[in-house]
Amino acid sequence: MQIPYPVRHKIAVAIPYYGLVGGGELFASKITESLAENENYEIHVFANRWKASSDRIIFHKVPIIRFPGWLRALSFAWFARHMIDRMNFDLIHTHDWIFTGDICSVHSVPHAEWIYGVRKKRIPSLFDLMRMAVERKTIMKGSAARFFPVSSIAIDAFKRRYKILPGNWQALAPGVDVARFATPDRLACRAVIRGKYNIAETDFLLLFVGMSFDVKGLDTIIAALAKAKALKPDKNIRLLVVGRGNKNQYLKIAQSLGIADAVIFAGTQVEGLEQYYRAADAFIMLSKFDTFGMVVLEAMAAGIPVILSPNVGAKDLVEEGINGFVIPEYRDSDAAAERIVQLLDSERCATMGSSASQTASEHDWQRLAEKMGQLYKNILFEL
């Protein structure tokens, strides 16, 4: 006998800051607002602050104790969990550690890996210790949960930290607004952006987008640019840096390598970022560590190939030599320079850009929402 699909299910979604700045916040809002259109779901979001564009979602304010600071993670988890428990939900989807959930979208690596491995802190703060404790309790109680880190390197990090991971773990990459980055007229964008920064139409333009120059490997990128120019002195290769960081520090690096005129700093660009992608020939990010790297998918959606370090989670989407390159090690400027030189072949660059666009189209937010909706349906039948 076929069981009819239930007419209405109450879904709880938990995240401290919904629809605000951040990859996890964007992921949560895009998926939740798409699923809220499904008449079978009554969706409640539990957050401390939010910015919503859907009137089909019911919001609940979760208190956060901000002082002392070490109580922030614990207080959100405790209040969110107790508020959810009182309302008899059919499915709990959390984007943060709140002790338990049916689906846990994981937008980071283990906090210990972040503070010791990435930030190189020797002594954890009370905030760090509490964050690790809440994370551990959520994971170790999750034997019946499904965990979805955004990349394979995130899963590997959790395996290193916990050895045995309860529940079901599977990488699930974020989505991208394909239409936003794919539709602006490329020729028009090249004319506007290149004209703004005095970049010739015939220049090969590398694009970097990031808010932490140090973590994103800008020093290695500049070194790779210098080497690529030495390998191909007849080609005018330029680097356009979009984002916020210590501009003077990296300008001095470029000056010391004799390529100061090839590196342009555009600062932070909130509006019209898609025009920068469409004006470039290739995208490069050689991060020391990036759980995923949303800018990579944006670049691919804009139809340009990418050059990444192996520490960027979005490498999961790269087919070597097809839609981009992943160099062997994040500080390997020689390997990065070789990849840049390969992309100077305009026909190959265009072909790889087309493949990158196809890859991005498979990760449109709507497709990801449909995948999550099917997952909701499967779990609700199992419960």
C-alpha cells in the first residue's frame, strides 16, 4: 500500500544570524526561502537576528548571552534547543551546533582545527573551549542525524578530530546565483571594468576576490604572476585584486618583484561584483585554508576557469585541466605560474571557461533546494 505524502509538516531551522553576511547565512536563507514555497512545509526559523525576503517563514528570536563572551555559543544552543523542543517539530535542520538535529548543514571545520591549524593559536580562549564543547556534544549525540559539510576537506578535518563520526556524513557544496553571474554582457563588462582600471582589452586579466589577503594566499599569487610574466615576457598579464586587506604590504611585494604596475587594487566591491568576474580571463585563489570558497563558484558561474590551492574546499568541483587547476601545494608559486601560462592560450581558456560555467549551472541554488527538499521528504517518511 502506498503511503500518501503528509499534507503539512512543521520544520525547524536554526542559525544564529539568518540572511546576513556570511557563506553559511546565505546558504541557510537561500535554501530555506525556496523550501518555504512548498505548501507541505510550515517553516520556523530560530535565530538571534535575521533579514528575510519571504513572508512564508515564521521567525523566533533566540536570545544570545554576549557577556561574558564564552557564553555566546552555549546560550544560543541552549535557548534554541529548548524553544524547539516545546513546539513539537517533525524535522529539525540546523546550520549551527545546537546539541541535536535531524539534518546538520556544517559550514566550517572543527573549531579546534580552526584555532590550532589555521589561526595558529597556542592557547584556546574560554569562548574557544565552549565552542568546542557544544560542537562535540552535537556530533557525539548525532547517531541518527545526517551531517552535510560543504566540502571533502571539511569532512577530512572532522575525521581527524573525532576519529569515529556518528551519523551519516556527506559533502554537499553550497549553491550560486547562476543568473546573476552568467548574464551580464561580457564585452560590456570588459569595457567598463578594464576601462576603469586602465587595463587593455588584450591584457590577460587574473582576478582575485577575498577579504583576508594573508589567508587567501595573495603573496603567493603575486609571486606566481611575476614568474608567469618572466616565462612569457611577450604577454601582458595583470592581476586585479578585489577585497579588503593590507594593500601596502602586498604592493611592496609586487614592487620588490618588479611588477607593481601589473597589480591593481580595486578595494571592496559590494555592488556589481559580477561585472568584475565577467571582465576577467581567469580567477585565482591560493588559500592557506578555505572550508569552501563561495567566490570560486561565482567565478565559474561567470564562465572563467579557476586556479586553486588544494586547501580550498571548492576544489571538489574542479576537473583538472577541464574547468580549472588545483596546484599541489598552496605556496607553490612555480606550479601556479605554469597554470597561468597554460591559460594564455585563448582557445583553451575559453573552452575551460565554458566547462566552468557548466559546472556552476549544476550548483544553482534552486537545484540545491530541490535536492534538500527531496532529503526532507525522505527523512519525514523514515521518522
